[in-house]
Amino acid sequence: MWEKLLAEKLRAIRPDEEALPPDKSAAVLVLFSPPPGGGPGHLVLTKRTSTVESHKGQMSFPGGYREEKDKNWLETALREAQEEIGIQMEQVRVLGCLEKVLTKGAITIVP
């Protein structure tokens, strides 16, 4: 039920696929993992290691910088999530996208 409502709300949002430099754009997945027995999903977050360059130890959505080979925002988010948490594209049902967000560091993120 919640998935249908969320998908309806997200249907109107279509971030454009403008060509942004890979070092200035990123995409993340806002993943919900279904609990055993049904019900609303659990939000999936990752904890950044203490060895990364920025945001050490912070919680984040799986995702990362767009690469030249990525055809669109979704491909970026799925590739990065696969690299970070091992999720396969076949395991993901995409409900939609959110509006782009510009960070303080001038990075555009598409959730």
C-alpha cells in the first residue's frame, strides 16, 4: 500500500538528464528493504568508513559520483549501490526519483 502511494507522488518528478561533469554530480538510492512478514520497509543506510576523504563515519544513502559510462541517474545510483552494498539491479524496484539537491560543496545529487 505505501509503495503505491509513494510511487504516485513520485510520478510527477522527472529530473532532467542534463550533462553534468561526473565530478560535480552524484546519485543515491533511497532503499526500503521489506521486513519478514510484510509491512513498511526498513530504510537502508550505509556508514562511511574512517578512511574516506570526506564525511568520515557519517551515515549515508548508497550511491556516489556519476561516471562517464553511466547513461542516466538511475544507472549511477544502481552501480554505486552494487559496489557499496552488493545489491543487484534485479533486486530493486524503482518507484521514482526526487528533485535534485545542490550541496554546499556544489555537488548535484539526485535521490
